Amino acid sequence: MVEDNVIIGGGVIILPDITIKENSVIAAGSIVTKDVPSDTVVSGFPAKFMMTRKEYEAKKKLFIESKQHKRNKP
């Protein structure tokens, strides 16, 4: 079961009877063999904890801002 506000990357395999809790992120190419807690980012085979969703959003924001800054340089 996949709950609300979950991001699932391309090529992810989720085994049967697995629950992906709300606000989680599954990195591309991961194989999910166990339930994923809410507000968690997992990656790999088998998928393992990488960081919290809060850390993920902070890193994503910094990445986007750095790309925008480079694009706006003369």
C-alpha cells in the first residue's frame, strides 16, 4: 500500500504486502523489501534509510538554488 504524498523514482520495485508510509521518498532503481516509515528517504537494494524527508527537502532546495544562481550569472 502506498500512502499520500509519496515520491517513487523510476524503475523502483516494491515487493508485495509492503507499505510505503506518507511523505516518503523511494530513490530510483531501489528495491523495497520492507515497510518504509513516514517522512523517510530510502535507496538501494534492498532499500535502506538514507535521510529524513526534511533533510531531503533542504538538500533539494539548496540544489535548485545553486542551479538558478549559476544560470543567472553574467
